[in-house]
Amino acid sequence: MGGKIVTERDVFEWAKEAEERGAGEILFTSMNNDGTKNGFANVALAKLSETVNIPIIASGGAGTMQHFAEAFINGKADAALAASVFHFHEIEIPELKQFLKQNNIAIRL
């Protein structure tokens, strides 16, 4: 059901357990933000980053280049991904990389 079934699990406790079981990184998609183009779930991302000691990949909600910067700065994400903004050429990857670099955010070349 794509994250729409309520469970008894706390996402942060579950992430910590995943790390303890050997997960090397966590891809965190906020179902509330996914597809909205209103930004990533930065409050939850930051808390997740403080909970585990493995890389966090932000997913769900990118609509602008500023959203990516906020995911790294406010959400403390180690990486971020998006789909439609790239597929529909709303954001071009070279321009995003330049924008992030100008905002002192490390990027892969």
C-alpha cells in the first residue's frame, strides 16, 4: 500500500533497528511530501540524522533547487533524490549542482 497502512512501529526506532541489523544507509521517503513539489520532510530528516549513524537519502517533495539545499542544510541529509523535476526538465542536473556548490554544499562532480 505504499506506506499508507498504519503500523505500531516508530520510524526512528525502526531506523535504529535497521542500522543495528546492518543497513548501510536509509532512503527516507515522506509519503506526505512525495509528489507535492513543496519540499522534503526536513524536520523528520534532521531527527533521523540524529538517530542513526549511517547516511540518509532524502526522497519525496523536491520542487525547486532550494528544496535540495534545505534538505542538506536543515534536514541534514547526506544525499537527495528526485524524479519528476528531472524527467520534465523543471530542474537541470548541471544547474542544480552549480546552485548547490554556490551554497557551499559538497557535490559529486
